[in-house]
Amino acid sequence: MKTIRELSNELKNKTLTSEELVRSCLKKIEEENEALNAFIWISPTAIDEAKEIDRRREAGEELGVLAGIPIAVKDNILVQGWEITAGSQMLEGHMSAYNATVIERLKNAGAILIGRTNMDEFAMGSSTETSHYGATKNPHDRTKVPGGSSGGSAVAVAAGFVPCALGSDTGGSVRQPASLCGVVGLKPTYGRVSRYGLIPMASSLDQIGPFTLTVEDAALVMEVIEGKDENDATSIELASTTAPELIEPDVKGLRVGLPKEYFVAGMDAELRARIDEAVKKFEAAGAVIKEVSLPHAKYALAAYYIVAPSEITSNLGRLDGLRYGYHSQGSNLLDTYEQTRGEGFGPEVKRRIMLGSYTLSAGYYDAYYKKALQIRTLIKQDFDEALKEVDVILTPTSPSVAWDLGAKFNDPLTMYLSDIYTVTANLAAIPAISIPCGTAHGLPVGLQLMGRAFDEHMLYRVGMWFEKK
Ligand code: GLN
């Protein structure tokens, strides 16, 4: 698969039509999707939409970079008229009544939405195995997980089905599958991209972000989807940003921070070697490598797994069998709630709802939820301090490469540990990107760069430099 930039140039120069491009994507999907289970549904109108873009181009209309480019959508982002399930039986048959803001913006830019990608149920998971639609497989080795929860979107790009897919990242669900599948994945600063029309998991942590083949492509997609939205009060008016083509990929004199708490024993040795080599490349190019400290990072997972379930409990309360999707009739109202939720939700979702109900309950609120919020603030302060001393923070994205399907499925705590390097950026509301960084044990390794709030530009600049090395 070529990059968005390359495809866009071909479309513009008329050496390729959008119809041809979409047909070739659909062909590949038809041949390989059954084995990988990246897409759970394909839009029947994609070819017609592509023809319409070709017609407008022929008519001499000035079209943007994304016009005619096929994009896949995670099954928790609303596209009007499409079914939306968030990978859950609970929402089976539920139709989106309106477009998410990101979808509205992509459509206005002429992007062709190809279909819905598989995901962990309600975005809870790190392996795309909790989906009602079955597990997604890693294209580098089909016996391995693709990461999660946006595993379908990561695989759609990694397998060459589409040049771009949207995911959502609450604790790593864009970056971690990007890392395990060998593509680029960006979690923007909280507030940079509207969450309107994203089925919420944990609203204070959720952000929509792109999967692409290159950092430049991620920046191109961000230009279209980011910015203030009156339908999301947490979205922010952005100062004008540099166009991706004007960014100078360069790291000379930049200060790159390595958190000492992250580089400890226990990290996979071969993966560690790839990260160490990356650090050497930065040094050789004139970057200043500095050790930084994130003293509260050791509490990040614990805090995340209290804050997130608390918000999950409250967000999923609306799924009662009466207002949306699945319904199982009981002999009275309480039975109906219990039956619907008992049958409609899978075990991981139930576990989180129970955890969140517990941490928010009267007797435990102060001991757990409040404490977790206090730790969250300390973690944010750690990052603020560290990012005064350095321009970016460099870590692995995931402590290991892709693991065997099923290996961690019945062991939630081990599964949660795979988020150890990613949840902090969500807690601190800062931007972070995962970029391919070679292989270990024959499987992709991801390098994570984290930056100051709203300074995605720095991640683009450093990331573009790194991927050329
Ligand atoms: N794997 C993490 C979790 O299960 C993150 C999920 C996400 O980012 N949506 O909570």
C-alpha cells in the first residue's frame, strides 16, 4: 500500500482514479479479510462515493489531500446510516443516527469511508480478542494478537487494505496495536480532536486518533479532523499549525528524555536492544539525550484501572436494554435490566462495570476514586516538570512484541500490564505517537514519543526524522 501523500499525488495527477483505488482495496479485503478479521463490515456505497469524487475532480474542482482516499473506521465512531456495535452484542443492530464530528470532517474533505473495523468490546482490552465478532489476527503472524483495542484498524493499515484507519485511544488503544502491527499510531492531546459521536469508554481519557503508514500521513489526517467543535465542550480552538509539508524533520540540538523508571529490568531484551539503537541514532544526529524522572509513573496503571472503570460504569449505565440495541425481556423491569446486561455484555465489560461501581460507591469513593484522581494530578505534574527539561520523551510503546492469541485472555492483570507505557499519556492528557522501530523475535517493535500538550508538531518533526533513518 502506498502512503496517503503518494496516493493523493497520483489522484491529483490523474494517473489513478479513486474508483480504481477503492476497487483495489476492496479486492485485497475480499481476499484476505476473512483470515485476519480486521473489517467486520464493508460499506456498499464506497465505489459510488469514489466515482463521485472522480467526477468532481474531472469537473475541475479543487480537492483536498484526503479526497478519494479510502479510510477505515473503528466500530465505536458514528457514521450516519451505518450499524455501530462497539464490538458488542449489546449494540447489535443499532444504527448511527448522525455523523461523529471527525466523520463529518472526513466526508467534507472527500475521504471514502470503507467500513467498520473490529475492536475489543467497548474498547476494553489490549488484544482485540474480547469482540463479539471474534478475534483479529496480526498480519505479521496470524497466530499472534494485533494488540488492542483498535486492533481491526491497525491491521487494516498493516495488511495494506487501506492507507489510513481511525481508532480511539483511552489508555493506549491506538499506539499499542500500531506498535504490535508495525504502523504509525497517534494519540492526540486531549481536546485536540472532538469526541462528539465517539461511543464513550472513559470520557476524560478518550481521544480519536489515526493509524497510517507514515508520520506525515498522520499529520495530514489530523489537519482535517482536529480543532474546536461546538458539540464537544472539551475540544479546543487551535492556534494555526504548520502544514505537514513545511515541517523540517530534524533533531539536532533537541533534548530527548528517557524516563529512568521505564528503562528497568523486565523489558524484553531484544525489544530493548531496538530502543537502545534508536537512542544511539538520536545521539549520532546531535540530539541531547537526558535522563528524566517520572516518580509517580509506577502508580499509573493502578490509577488508570480505577479512573477508567469509574467512568465506564457511568457511561455504560445508559445501555439498559430499553434505549439501545439488545433487549432481553424479563418478568419485571429489574429482571429485564439484569437479563439484558447479563447476556449482552461480555466478561471484560462486566468486570469493569463492577470495578467502577465499587470504586465509586459511598464507602470507597475517597479511598479509591479520589486517591486515583490525586495520583493522576501528580503524574501530570511529573510530565510537566520533565517536559520543561526535554522536548520529547522517548520510551518503548509496549513492553513486549505481539503475543500468542489466547495467551493472556484469561489473565486480566497480565493483559493490563501491556498498557504500562501508554496509559500515562492519557492520564496526563499529552500527545503521544508510536512509530515502527525494527523488529524483535521477527515481530514489529514500536517507539513511543510523548510531547507537551498541544505540541503534536514536535512529535511530527521528530517522528518524520526518525522514520527516514
Ligand atoms: N488496553 C486499555 C484498556 O483495556 C486501553 C483501552 C483503550 O485505550 N481503549 O483499558
